Amino acid sequence: MLCADVNETTGAALAADKGSAGSGEIRFHRADVSLNADCEDLVARAVSDWGRVDVLCNNVGIQPAESYVPAHELPEDQWDRIIDVNLKSFFLMTRVCVPELKRRGGGAIINTASVQGLQSMKGVAPYAASKGGILSLTRQLALEYAADNIRVLAINPGAVETPLLAHAAEGAGKTVEEMKQNWAAVHPLNRIGQPIEIGQVAVFLASQAASFMTGEHVCVDGGMMAIGAWA
């Protein structure tokens, strides 16, 4: 498995954690996937190390604390950066991976979207737009590459305990613990999710156990979307 991030310290720590990959291996490659050249280098590294690309997992997203403002107050550069990282990167990585997936006779692309792509709240215009775009792109790509045996699927996490939690807390003027409690309260399971719970679904979707699934999204949200209105 090849993992990419702009944060070299975190990436190196993940690669060194022998328990994270099960019986496999994680290697780290520093990349800003909002940049086409970095995406090309990343895929070249995967092909160099493993000889092929089997699965692309687009699992990247930012929501800086300072972006939690009404749309008319959001600086243009903030909009561009969030859209570039959260949405454009999915296109760029798909563009460079598809030829490799076609070369091996198929594969899977798993996109991390969000419940924000289905419903939304105040103060998150670029994040909501990016996540809705991912869901639409997922459907389109599934049709585009079905004949090539490339399946494209998306996951909609609810609130998950990641570094974005601290950004959300800062944007809301709350402590991280207060934000965790607030988010837990809107999930019917009365807690927020853990990264591994999203990862396990990604592994399933990428596997042959989900071989008749494409163009679909799966909510892993502790029941949030079952409520109908959560924000």
C-alpha cells in the first residue's frame, strides 16, 4: 500500500506502524494531490514499487477553521484551495490512475465524500460543494469506466475523530471535547466514528465482495442520514 500526504511526519509514522497494514506493508510518498505533477509522481512510484495499480482510494479533505463563514465572507483563495484539495485532486488522481487500472484489466476507485454532500449546514459552502461534487463525479466516472471493469464508489462518513475535529471546534468557538459531545448527540448511535470504521468499509468496497457495486455511495454515519435533518 502506498500512502500519500503533505504531512511527512504523519506519513512516516503511519508507514512505520506495522499494525496499520495488517499482513501487508505501507510505504509513504510525500505529495500534494491538488497538484498534477505530484499525482503523476505518486502513481509512478506505485508502479515502480508494485508494478501496477489495483485500487485508488481518494481520501483527502480540508476544512480550515477560518473557512467556517457565510459564503459572501469567504475569501476567493480559501474557496479555491478547498475545492482544489477536496475535489480537483480526485479528478487528477483518477486521470493518472485510470490508464494503469485499464492496463491490469480493471480495479476500483473509492472516494471519500461526506454526509455534507447530501445535507448541509451554515458556514461550510466550499466544503459542502466539494463533497456534493465528489458524489456526482463518482456516478459519472462509474458510467465512464464500467466497460473497463473499473468500479467507482463513494463513502459518506458522519463525524469522525480526525484532525478535522479540531478545526471544526475552532471554527465553532468550542473545545474539542465540547465539539465531540455535540457531534455525538446528533448521531443516533450517540457517538462519533473512528477512522478504522471508515477504512473497513473502503476495504469492503474495493474487494471482490462488492464486485456488483458501482456508481453508489454508502453512508457510514452512525445513523445521521436516517434522521432526515441533522444540522
